[in-house]
Amino acid sequence: MALTAKRAAFVVEYCEDWNATQAAIRAGYSKKTAYSIGYENLRIPEIAEAIQKRTEQIAMGKGERLKLFADIARGIESESSADRMRALENLGKIAGDYIEKVEEKSDRTIRFVWATDD
């Protein structure tokens, strides 16, 4: 079933800031009932499905994020050194460069006991 114009507008507006009340107001619903309408709209399966589809359309995939971070780090998207350093740090985190490895040796014995319902 196709969404009404107001419901379609609600989907678009909701995906802007994830605030159902404000999305309802911007979509043309009454300010007085926006809170309850927003909540009700989120529970309508057709609207929930439309929100999911829109989210998939506007979401940035991992590859796209990596490319953007790399472009920023190279100075293509931003000339700010702070932005470039943040991008390099994020790329390092994604690549696992900052994982701290800790080895611990112990002479202790660990004993596991399982309780039964006998």
C-alpha cells in the first residue's frame, strides 16, 4: 500500500533527525497531536519499512566511509590538519592499529564447576 503524502513526508523528515514529534510537525501534522502521531506512525509497518529503505539509501557504507577518511587524511576533502589527524586516527582504529595486546602469565589453576538440576 502506498503511503499518503503526509506519511511519506514524515518518513523523509524522521530520517533527518530521528525525532518523531518534530518529524510529524514538519510533515504537516498538528503540533498539538504531533507527539502521539509521531509515535503511532513509527508503529505502522508500511512507515517502518519506508524508514528502513530510506535509511539504506542515505546511509554511508563502510567502503564509502573509508574512502572519505582517506581523502580527508590526504588533504583532498579538508585542508585542516586537525581534520586530517582525526581521519588518520579513525583509519588506524578501523585497521586495528591501536589494539592493545596484553599477555598475562599465571601459575594459578582455574576450575570450572557446572551445577546440575539433579
